[in-house]
Amino acid sequence: YIDRITAYTNEKVEFTKTVPLSGNTAEVRSEVVSKGDRIPIYYRVMNESGQWRVYDVVIENVSLIANYRTQFKEILVNQPPQGLLDTLKKRVGSAS
């Protein structure tokens, strides 16, 4: 996802509205305007001790949390939890 986001240059970001989800969560909706295209990016935020923090990003209707949950589930079907942790450590190490 970060590759797609960083590929944008000189585009305009428009924040369209905020939608309350529950007592301490909300969705901040935005669109990246690029050459006439409008790409929706929604930030799901949570208020923790007076600070709003992003806990999920939805890009073109794909949630990062849902995506990771699916990937983790596939790994856990075939491996114990330690296998998932080892896989994540390898991926983080190779990104450095």
C-alpha cells in the first residue's frame, strides 16, 4: 500500500467528511484527486486519552486490517502462532 501512496505526486487531497462510528471512533474520509480520478482513502481513528490515532486505513474499499487478518489466518491454518511471529520478523528484517 505504501508504494501506491508514495507514487502520488502533486495530487490534491480533499477531506470530505467525518463519520462517527461509535463513542470513541470515527472515519475520516478523503479523496486523492489525480488527473480527474478520485481515489477514496478513509482513515479510521480512535480517541485514546484525548488523542486521535489512526487504527485502520481503507484504500479503494480495501481495509488494511481486514487484509492483514486474512493473511494471518492463512498462515495460522498451517503453522502455530510462533510460525506467524517468525514470518513477521523475517518480513520486517528484510524491509530494513
